[in-house]
Amino acid sequence: MKQLNISIKHNLIVGLLIALWLFIFAFIIKPFDDGTINFRSWLLISIGFSVLAFLCYAVLVFIQKQVYRRILKWNLTLETLSVFFFYFIYLIGIYAYYKSPILKGGYDFAEFFSIIFVKVVLILTPLIILARRYLVKLIPVKEDVLIIKGENKLDILKINKADLVCISNAQNYIEIFYTENDKLKSKLIRTSLKKVQEDFDFLIQIHRSHLINPSHFKSWRNQNTVILTQIELPVSKSFKESLLTL
């Protein structure tokens, strides 16, 4: 796995699917019912465990998005760590709920883990694996043409993705550098660097004031400067790691 779908919408749909699956399975199958749990308690368990599954998965979604945008890569190790992280915070959440005044659960942590949590993991893991693999297929194919818009309706630049070299902050504007007929040109548009980075996540931040198109990276001038197509830019220490992976 070299890609990760960081779409919040797609991932939250998976979170809802996980919660729904857990509720249906828990309420109908009652996988850890020892015969002493009444209908009200079982309903509260099913609802609580499902809602907490969705909330914990939502936390994972936002964290993995930040990690992926920071390191610009994904692999099986990171995928495994993500699932373990989900189960870790989910275990804390549902055990706290189980011991709360709502349920007043009688198991200690070791009993809860072996009798209840292990079964929950067995129920959820196949669905999580399949859903996350399918998410990658939902990543939209990016068009080769970029449309960069500013705050003014007339503030617009339409260029090929391959022609975009870099974007720099210019106070209340951004300066877009691009090639046209093998010449470097630029255009000022009134918008923020943060907004552009959110719209075009393939761009790499190398400095608080500069984003670059990685396909135009040529070489290092020195430890603090990179050479792009027909332009050189400074690199901050905090962003150097992302460039070293190119």
C-alpha cells in the first residue's frame, strides 16, 4: 500500500459503516452475553460501543491525514500502526464506558480485555481491512489541468499541472511560478498559501512561504537551498525531511 485516501468524507463513511456493523452484530448476535445482561443494558452496550467506534475512527482519520501530508508516503507498517492506534483509543473509550455509572460493568480490565474486547476486535478487523483497502480505489483521478482561483472573480489562473513550478507567499497574495514556452512566468493572485495547499495536496511545503511541485525539483544547491526549474528557493529545517524522500 503506497497510497492513503485522506478524504474526510470517505473515511467518515467507513466510520459509520464500522459503527453500524458493530451495532447490528452486537445487538443481534450478542457475542459476549453470559445470560445475565438484560435488554436495556444490552441496548446501551450496543449503542455505546458503536458510537465510540465511530468517534475513535474519526480521531484516527484526522491524525492519519496530518501524518500522510507530512511524510507524503504510506506503507503496510503505517497502516498496521493506524489500526493498532484505533484499537488502543477504542479500548480506553469502551472500558471507561463499561465501568461508568451507565453500565456499572463488573469485569476488571483483564477480564474485560479477554472476554469482551478480543471478540470486538475479531468482529471489526476484517471489515476495517476490507473498507480501508477499498478506500484507496475511491481516490479521484486528478486532472492534468489546474485552476487556481483567488478572492476576486477575475483572479484566476488555468495551467497544466506539469507547468506549475512553485507557489510563494506574497503578503495578502500568492505568486505562482509556471513555465510557458520554456520560459518562467509568474502571476499574483489574492489568496492564501494554506488555501492552495488544501486544494492541491500534491504540492510540498519546503518553507513557510513556499510550496513546490515535486516534479520540478532538480537538485540541492546547498543544505538550505533547492534548485527547481529556472528558480531557486530556500528550505526550512522543519520541512527538509519531506524533500529528502524525493
